[in-house]
Amino acid sequence: MRRSTTALILALAAAGPALAGGLLAYETGTADVALASAGFGARAQDASTIYTNPAGMTRLEGSQVLLAPQLLHGKVTFSIGPGTSSALGTDDGGNAVGWVPSGGTFFSYSVSRELKLGVGVAGSFGLGEAYHDGWVGRYYAQGATLIGLSFLPAIAYRFSDNFSAGLAVNAMYGVLKERVAINNLGGIPDGQLRFDSTTWGWGLNVGLLYEASAETRFGLTYNSRVKLGFSAPAQFSGLSSGLQAVLDALGLSTSGITARLIVPQQVLLAAFHQIDARWAILGNVGWQQWSKFGMPTIGLNNSNDPRGLTFNLDYKDTWHGAAGAQVRLSEPWLLSFGVAYDSGFQDSSKVSPMLPVNSAWRFGLGVQNQVSKAFSWGIAAEYMYGGSLDVNEQSSATVALGGRGDLVGSYHPGILFLAAQLEWRL
């Protein structure tokens, strides 16, 4: 019983696989990938401003469509340390991420010079991981998927030549899948616990844009938190007859499980300045409230044996900074580059294999080509380096006595983003 409850907590309370740098993703396939997010809320050069700062739509001429497909490759591998229990074997789990498609689509419509409407779809939250079923950390995590897909109807209004405001409703469709091995003892192959649920959450993105001059503008954005309440039956499989009997007697084998997660609220201040006809500089500073994400509530819904579990992961709020530039190489060609840093949201000595990310550096580069007044295209690449992360999970019981075993080692995560942009002005 203790082992199954522990598995529930570890599989669900730490819900959230390898997010981009442990943070909400800035990468949605747009030109912001080339800038490593620099100028995120002030650039306002295409319809992706619906996501980055809805007030920026007032700078767009006419109606615009932006398609921004993206492909990322994550390298998240575990190096087994000498403190890992020998009974867990020698399988390091392989690369837990690999290739993943993502991106965004945005459409802005000009009602008048002052009033703009828009809608966007962006995969801006979460990623997935899948280890080998028999790897050394299988009793802590075998795989997880946490996806937040945002649908963003938006409106913006220009109150004066200098000041605009915008609002987007963030209707987020959440997907949470978890699986973890259960130690059956007695030489019996491992059992498994699965959780699979979808839900909707709601939030608001508020943006302000101040244009001090034709060359300089500042953007301030606030994204409210989004609550995702997942609920589904616990799916046990391959359990030993003894453990299955205990779960049946307590009514837990048919229990429903709820996992409430909070997508953090964030504030971002961004700036854009056109130095001359060729050069522009961009920058950001920001804050995200990851301390709230680290306290999900887990409940077992069973009228015969009701209970609620809260597992405090003790995450910290994070800070963000970015700087970048754009260079007009010639009339049709624009080169962009940038660098960004996000602080860590967890103690690197206590990183979980369910979430092997923390602080992160981003380095971006890309080009855009204005083919005609009505059409442009661009490509961008960004590399995110997650540093060196240590894992030191200590079990209260040995593997032979039904424990999860000691898991000691390290990660050196990195993610490569490849993005393309296709823009039409109608």
C-alpha cells in the first residue's frame, strides 16, 4: 500500500515533463525564435503579436496571416552515478525526448486603424518524455506528456498615436499522461500505473504598447495563471496478486485520481529601438510564478476511503532576461539574432527524472525575406542549453524489499528549435 501511494504521488504531483528550460515556452515557430525571445512583447512586426502582446496588432496594416511550423529535437539523457542501486540494472533510459513537432498559426483583421481583431493557436506549454520501460529510474518515471495548446481570440484598440491596449482570452486545452513502474517483488516483472486525462483551462493575456517615437516602443504584458484540473481513473496493470488484493480491499484499484496544476502567471517588459535604417536592438526582462506550479493537489476520489494528498515540490519563481538585434542586410533580407537566460525554478541537487530541466540559456539566429508587399518568408534556429543537473533520489527501502531504490546521476539537457515563417498580407 505504501509503495502504490508513493507511485501515485511521484507520477502525478511532479506532473510536467521537460518543459522548455523548465519554463513556459517562448518558441512557437515565429521570428522570436531567431531572437531567442528578445523584444518578445514590443517587436509587433507580424500577427504573432496576438500571442506575445495583443496590443501590438494596432501596428499591423490590413489583415495578416502567419503560419509558423516548428520542429524541435531534445537531447535529455541520464548518466548513471555510482550511488545508484545495483538492483535497478544498467539501462540509462535512452534519449527521453527526441523529435517533436510544434508551432503556431495567427490571423489578424483590421476593422479600422484604431480597432484590430485576431485569433491565434499556439503550443506554448509543455513537452514530452519517454524512457525505456526497464531503465534505472523506472520507479520514479517511465514517461510523461504535458501539453497546453492555447486558442487565443484577441482584440486591440489604439487610444492615441502613442498608446494601445490589447486583450486575448487564453482557452488552453490540456493533456496529461503519466506512467510509472511498480515494484512487484518476488522476481515478478514490474507492474505499471498509468494516468491519462484531458481538460480545459482559462486565462487572460493583457498587453500595453507605448510608442515613444517612430523608432522606439515599449511593451508590457501580463499573462494570468491558468488552472488545469485533470481527472481520470487510475489504470493499474501487471500487479502481483498480493498487491492487487490490497488495492481491491481498499477500493483503490478503481479510484479516480485528480491532479490540479497551475500554469504560472507572468509579467514581461520588452523594448524595441530602431537605431538607424539598418540596425535595431531589442530586449526583455520578465518574471514567472513557478512557486505555484510546484504545489499541485492530488486527490483519490473514493467514498469508502477518501483522502487528499498534497506534495510540495518547493519550486521557486523565476526571472528572465533577453537581448537581441536585427540587421537589414539589403532591402528584402533581415537578419535577427539574440540570447536569453531564465533562472532556475528548482534546486539543482534535487532535480527529478520527471522534470530534468532548470535554468536555461537560449541562443537564436534567423533570416527573413520580403518577397513582395503581400508575402514574406523566414527561417530560424535556436539552441537551448540546460546546464548540468544532478539527481539524487534516496529510497527508504531497498529494491529487494519493495522500495524504488536509490537513483543517482546527472543530466545535461539541450533542445534545438527549427522554425519557418510564411506570412501573407491581405
